[in-house]
Amino acid sequence: MLAIGFGFAGIFSFGPVFVPLALVFSLVAFLRRRPAWGAAGLVLTIFGLFSSPLLLAMLGLGWLIVWLGWA
């Protein structure tokens, strides 16, 4: 249930804080044998990731560093 709450918060609020929390709680939901809650949280985590410009920029910079061979 926390995974879904943090997922929605990641979409509609400050993504860099709430999206990772949604991912962690989604994984916890899967480990506690609550696959529906975990899957819903994971879907919202992905939507939150793609709706946050800052998180997309971090992913893009990580890809660029690896592509250029700086890492």
C-alpha cells in the first residue's frame, strides 16, 4: 500500500524523493507475497520516473558517461 502511495506522490510531487521510495516499497511488497500491490507500485514507479525531468536527466547523463567511456 505504501508503494502505491509513494508512486502517486512521485508522479504528482517531487519525483527524486518519492520514486525511489516507491521502488523500494514495491520490492518489499513482492517479498511479502503481495504481488498486486508490488506490481501496481512498480507501474507507478515507472510512470513517476518518466514524468520527472530530473530523474530522466540523471539517467541520460549516466548513459552518456558510459557511452563516452568515462566510467
